[in-house]
Amino acid sequence: MKLNIVCIPGDGIGPEVVAEAKKVLNAVADKYGHEMSFTDILMGGASIDACGEPLTDEAIATAKAADAVLMGSIGGNTSTSPWYKLPSHLRPEAGLLKLRKALNLFANLRPANLYEELKEACPLRDDIIGDGFDMMIMRELTGGLYFGERSTKEVDGVMTAVDTLTYNEDEIRRIAIKGFDIAMKRRKKVTSVDKANVLDSSRLWRKVVEEVAKDYPEVTLEHMLVDNCAMQLVKNPRQFDVILTENMFGDILSDEASKVTGSIGMLASASLNDTKFGLYEPSGGSAPDIAGMGIANPIATILSAAMMLRYSFDLDAEADAIEKAVKKVLEENYRTIDIMPQEEDKKATVTQIGTAKMGDLIAERI
Ligand code: NAD
């Protein structure tokens, strides 16, 4: 298969971790006989420095022409970097928002899984963790409360603020279809999260999700209220496969779920539109505090590349190969600094390595 991949190395540790993901993708291409081409574009601070804006129209056109986009991360130290003295539409993050909009990326996927080998990083009790958990949070990204009309004004002498939460059935249907499609590639269970006991938008959400479910008879659907879901994530995370939810609920629940897994350096993410196209990136930021030191964990970006193979290219065996290689390296007790055990006696049982070595070891195990 010919894959035309656009890469956005970005800022901070971005270029370091993207280089390792490319290394692993090249190993996959060699092993499985694919032809992968990589084209880099600038975004964020790197683009501000070179072009005077966080994302140029030419860069957007290049991204649009690709089969998928693999990103590192963008941004700098928000207190000290000169990028943050610029007006907000010229700051690094404006580039990412512009790209998401240009590519119509309405579905955000964040896996939260716990590796047996990294159990000690999880704040939950052993009896709750069991043999680990593996869920996918599917969040609607372009509608709901964050995009509704808002205002703040004085009403009868009292300052009053209004935010509106709007969803139409088409917006709900397209994210629900994505959620069920993803569930078909996993353990075939969807937990749709809403607040249907109070909100009209949630009642419509529930109705449309039930309609979509009829086309997926193999998938088990359950509904859960968002307050209960927040509790269940720490009480029994093993019950979840795909959590399907709207924008604000997903924002909060995905952060909660990522926290219970331990390290940010392990968490991949994907943002998809209604074709197979997607933007794949680690959940963390550009980590300016460790940029250039060669110690960043590249695994989140490497796992994002695996998501790209699975969801944009339907290359499940190749994606499995990357995920297995990551697991193997962890089983062999190699760790970057962020996933080192905290206790002194346990430190002696593992080998601390840097970014490039981690990429090498994973690529070798494909
Ligand atoms: P951050 O995620 O960059 O860093 C938080 C902490 O996690 C730091 O101590 C960092 O060293 C560590 N960390 C993050 N990724 C790591 C990795 N792969 N390996 C090892 N350690 C890792 O969050 P922040 O400090 O709040 O933000 C820094 C910059 O990143 C800001 O400019 C912010 O706007 C930007 N940011 C960008 C994105 C994105 O590009 N999508 C997302 C979040 C934050």
C-alpha cells in the first residue's frame, strides 16, 4: 500500500518524538511491504519563527492532500516564550485550531489503557486495576457547549452569563457512527454517556445513538449518566470499551481517564473527520522543560502512528505489531525517565534509556 503521510514535528520535544515514530513506521513499511512517504510541514512556534504565522495556507493545502497527518506537539513555555507575547490568533495553539477546523476533525479518540508493567504509576488500588484496563474515549470535538452562542450582560441589575449547548441530529449521528465503527474493531461494547435525566440535548443524543445502534447488532450499547461515569472510571475502569460522549463531558472524562493510567508520555490520540482521514498526536504537550535533552518518551507518538495505521489505513496487523513491540520493550524492562519506578529498590530492576534508544528498540521488535 502507498501511504502519503504529512508530519508536523512542531515544537519542544515534538521533532524528537516524531523522528522515533517515523523510525518505527519505516520498520513496519519494510516488514509488510508498504511504501510510505513523509512530508514535513511547519506549525506552531516553528512556523511563527519561519513564516510569521502559526500555520500557513500552503501548509494546510499540503496536509489536506495527505492520506493522514502525524503530529508531535506545538507550543513553548507559556510564561517565558516570546510566542506568548503575540495576539492570541498568532500564537502556536491558533495553528492547531485552524488545522482542526480546515480538516473538519469532529471525532476525538483517546485510548486509556494500563500496561501491566506500569501498574505502579496508576493511582488506583491493585484490586481495582486487576490485570489492567483498555478503553477508548470517543469525544465529539466541534459542537456542544464550547461552540454555542454565549453572552454576558446585566439583567435587572445583575450580571448574567449564558452559554448554549446545541447539537443537531446529524452531528450526533456522525460521531455515533464513528463510535460504533471503532467498537467493531475492539471488544464491541459502547457506553454512551449523557445527562438525559436533565438535558434536552442529551435526550436527542440518546435517541440518535439508539437509532445508529440498530445498524450494529453485534455491538452492545449501554447508556450511562455522566456523573455516574465519572465515578465508575475510578471504581471499575475495566467495565469500559468505547465511551461515546459529547464535547464537554468528553473533555472532562478523557482527562480523568488519562490520569488513572499514569504517564502522559504513553497516551496516544486521534482526531478524525467523516472520511478515513485523521490527525494523530500524543495526548501530551511539547514539554519545553525537557526539550532537546533526548529523554522524552516517544511511545505516545509511536502508538499514535499505530492508531493511524488502524483507523486511516485499516492496517490492523501492522498496528498490532507496533503495539506488541511497545509491550515487549516494557516487558524487557526498558523505561524512559517519566515511567521509571519511584521506589529506589525497583529502579535497579529496570534500564533507563533515552528517546532515540526507545525508538530503536521498538523498531527492532516489529
Ligand atoms: P506538557 O504535556 O508539555 O508537559 C507536562 C509535563 O509532562 C512536563 O513535566 C513534561 O516534561 C512531561 N511530559 C509531557 N510529555 C512527555 C513525554 N513524551 N515524555 C516525558 N515527559 C513528558 O504540558 P504543559 O507543560 O502544560 O505544556 C507545554 C506546552 O505544550 C504549552 O505551550 C502547551 O500549550 C502545549 N501543549 C500542546 C499540545 C498539542 O500540541 N496538542 C497539547 C497540550 C499542551
